[in-house]
Amino acid sequence: MASYGDHVIFTMQFLQMCEDFQAIIRENECPACTLQTRIDTVCQNEECDWMLFVAPNKLHPATIPWVNSLQERLS
């Protein structure tokens, strides 16, 4: 089970990844709805439920496929 510190570190790494890959990620792109409505680790779109962690130790289901799509964009 991940600790609170693990969540903080992962969140920081996620935000750093978004900054590092800003050339291929639209500014504030949400992993779930793909609109430019993400503020750090939550989506501000009222019709979207994305947040980085939906529960302790549980990433939102759209997060990993979105990260995988970033790999494809890099190709």
C-alpha cells in the first residue's frame, strides 16, 4: 500500500511530466475528456470526473491510457 508520501511524490512526478512534455501535451489537457480543462491534478470540466487519484492507491482509469498515448505522440 502506498503511503501519503508516495502519493505526493507521484503527483509531483505527474506534474513534472506534464511540464516536460508540454510540446506534445496541449496546455492543461485533461487525460479523460482531452479538453484543455485540467488544473494540475483535476479537471474543471463539469461533465468530466477526472482527477489523478480517485481513491487512495487508485489512479483514474483514463490516466494510464493517456500516458500511453503520449508515447505514441512521441513516435
